[in-house]
Amino acid sequence: MTVGLGEQERDELLRAAVAAPSLHNSQPWKFRFRGWEVEVHRDRAREQPAEDPDGRMLFLALGAAIFNLRVAAARLGLTAVVRSVSDRHRPDLVAELDLSPGGPDVEQLGPLAPYVVRRRTNREPYDERRLPGDVRTLLEFSARLEGAELDWLNQPARLKWLRLATKVESSADATRRMLATFEHDPQLAVLSTRYDGPDEWLRAGQAMQRILLEATGRGVSTSVLNQAIEHEVLRWLINDPLGTWRRPQAVISLGYGPPTPPVPRRPISDVLLD
């Protein structure tokens, strides 16, 4: 192996990372390259503690950026091994990725690379077409590959609580997509992990992004309903009381919506640490 990544390879990784979704497009991340290692840092200046007091959505966004890095690395013929980091001497460092040639990611994640920049958060109402069964199965499998579970939200009681959560949040921010304007029979899924905390949020963020990219590749529109998860009591009501005990981390709306334009992204020079 050479000393490390070239500038062109580094820039390709950064362009993929900044394409990840985040709360209000805050893009709260920075990155540092050390040879064949990529450090992922939180950018405290872009965090939103008022709306994300425990940092759950921050770590979901960082996890999504990490997954995009893995996909871009796979396109370059590399596999990335991710390590969560907790270092009191470097409190903003949240994860490190060790890159090496070859490996399973090249074949498994490389095909997702074209969808990194095509993915959009689509908050427009979707039409009434249902997702085919094979697409649902693929998305469920994608979540499991990242150590999470995707559970379709079909029960009327759980939909009722989700509507309540969204209405509560919409009173503070009327610009967000409300469930009241959704299609008659929305297709919603809960992404969950076995435990809670920053490590699991990073895991959930990677699972979420894998789902979003797989959906994009099959022409499916997506939107993450952050507000439904940030109400602690409602998080438990959204969960399936008869299912396996898990921690809900995100609610994803899926369907077929109109085209939406891309949103602005930070220049890669702005997210690169010396």
C-alpha cells in the first residue's frame, strides 16, 4: 500500500460524506485523513441542541455520513472498518474508519455509489402506489445488515400516536411535512436498535442511510420524520408492544413522490480538518 489516499480519492470520499441527510440540513460534521484512516468529528457550531437535546439526530446524521464514506470507499475498491471513539482528550471525535484494499464492501456497497447524490428528502405528498413486497423485504434486510431492524408501521393505534407526535411538533414549525397532509394510507417504517446511546445511534444512522440509498435505487421517495422520535413518551407508544423489545431511532416515510431539487451542501474544503 502507498502512504495514503490521493487528493482525488479524498475529495471523492468527502463529496459522498457531505451528501448525507441531517436535521434541517445542518451538516454537523468534519473529517480528517491520516494515511489510510478517516476520522469523523462532530461540528458543534452546527449542532441544534434546542431541537435535538440528547444528540440522537446528530449521531444519526454522523452515521449516515459514515455509511456514505463506506460506499464511496467501496467504489474506490476499498473496505472501511468503522470504530466508535470516546476520547476525553478529543471530545469531538466520534468514529474512525480504517481503509484497506478489497474486501466484501467493494461488491456489496459499491453498486450504491450512484445513489448517494441522487437521494433526496422528499416531503411532498406521495401517490397511493404501494411498495412491492420484494422492495420491502430488501429494505428490511438492509437494516439487519447494519445491526438494526425495520418494522412497518401498520397498526392503527401506532399510526394514531405518530399523527399526534407530528401535530405536536408542527405547532412549533409549520413548514415541516405533517401527517395530516400525507396520503390516505401512508407507508411508514420504524428503524430500531437493541440498545440506546451514541454507539447505537451511529449504527442506526448507517442502517438508515443504507435503507435510503437502496430505496433511491428502486425509485422510491423517502423522508425521515425526526419529530416523532424526539418526543420521549411517544417514542415508546410508536414501538410495537407485541414485538421484540427495541429502541426506536427513526421513522421513515416511503412511497412514490414528485421529483425534488437537491439542497445546498457544504464545500468539502469547509469540512476538512488539517
